[in-house]
Amino acid sequence: MAEYDSVSKDLIQTYPKDFIRLTFGQDDVEVLDILDTEQSTVETRYTDSLIRVHIAGREALVHHEFQTTDDPSMPLRMAGYIIRAIERHNLPIYSSVIYLRRSAGRRDPGYFIQEISGRPVVMDYTVIRLSEIEGQDILGGGPSGLFPFVPLMKRPVGIDSEAWLHHCVDATNALPVDESIKVDFLGRLMILSGLEYDQRLINRILLQEGLMDAIMRESSFAQYIKQLGIEQGIEQGREEGIEQGERRSTIAAILEVLEIRFDLSEAHPLSARIAAIDDLHRLKQLHRAAIQVSSLEAFEQTLDA
């Protein structure tokens, strides 16, 4: 899952205050420095993000780890990161684990505890599951480094997953920011969405919106996307997008002919039946029939055949 770690770390280093706001729910935090995340042990380890801040009248560290899957050793890992960070920087620390995948992190207790002879050692940290955060709240808050993560967040009631992904793409594309920043956001959204969505769906939506070429040409993650082998899927999505576009136009042509010839309304049950047909060849046959039949009843018989 290196690609998701890379995108997440890059975003938190570029937009640290947005992630601190996610963790603390407050804006009165001053970011002082993005710290080196290497921790020297027998085996060198790296935290995902370590930020020196000024909060509540004193300096402190804000530590984030990104996780895509469940790891039973997470409490012990977090305890190790916390102790080594305190030892190195001699500052209090606020630690969080951000679970990206919808199914991950349900069993993370948010603490490490060890008790020997009545002497407890406890290390607390915050567990953040993106799927429990209201995505629309992030989209409604304006430009934010969290935008690429929104497809992984909780969607509004009544919106299915495909419509939600489409909405996230549209909202990101509408951001009032420089085009280069917008394209980078879309490239990162494209990669992160792969944790929950079929890549063909992601490609198809970006192609439909005319955004894929800009991402592959201008995003700082374009080369990374190519290395992930997504290009073949993009071409497949491009072909599917062309076919879907032809399907929609053929359905519209059938309904227009039936409306002109037989006064078929949009609310008529036949309209819904026609709109639900996926087979493009079948739709083309029905278009010819709509032009040739003598009555709406005759067209319905053709549809039933």
C-alpha cells in the first residue's frame, strides 16, 4: 500500500493545518515546523508525520500515522513511536492513527497498556476512521488538503457510492484554486479512491468530466499513476465512456421520436423501461422501430419481443 502512504504523507506535509483541524477540531494551532520522521532504532523506522506546533500556550508535537488495514500490533507500534518522539524532541505529543479503508480500525482500542506488579504503563492515541467523518462537511468547508480523502468518508443519506464519487470529483474540480493545485488534488483523489472504488469506475467518471488528460499530463503524481499500471484501465474506461455516451444519446433519440410521434411523456412507464436498457445494439434497433411503427402499442410489442 505504498502508493496510499506516499499520497497521504505528501498531503499532510503540504497542508498540515487541515489535518490538525481534523484531529483537534479547532483552528487556533500554529504550525511551527514539519519534522524529520526518522527514528533511530536497531531497525530504522519512520513515522508518517511529525509536526511541531504551538497549542494551548505551549509547544508540542502532533503525530499522525496512516493505516489501510488492521494491524493487531498497532498499539505497540504507536507506543514505540510516541516514546521515541518524546525522547528525541523532549516535547508533549498528540498522536493519531487515521484509518483510510472503510473496514479498517474497528478493533483498535486507541491505547497501549502494560501492567506489571501493579505498575501500569499507558500510552493513549486517537483513532480516526475516515468512514465515520461526514464528507459533505469537508466539501462544504472550502479548499482543504482533505479533499482527496473525501470519497473515503461517510456519504450523505440517499446517495449511492457512485453518485458520491461523482459529487466528490465535481466539488474538487470546482475549487477556486490554481489549476495546478486542482489537478494535483484530482490526481491524489484518483489514487486514494482506489481503496474503496473499482478503478474502472474512477477512470470513467474522470473521463466523462474531461479531467483525465489534464491529470495524466499535469499532475505531479502522473508518473506515479503510470507506474501503478492504471493506464490500461484508463483506455478501457475511455472506451466504456464512449459507449456509455452513445447509449445515452440513443436513449434520448428514442424518447424524442416517441414524444413527437405519439406524445409519450417522461412519466410514462415505457420511458423508464427504455432508459434501463444497457445493450447498445438493442437500443439502436428500438430507435429504428420508433421511427417505423404505426402506434405506441406496436412499439411496446417490439420492446416486449
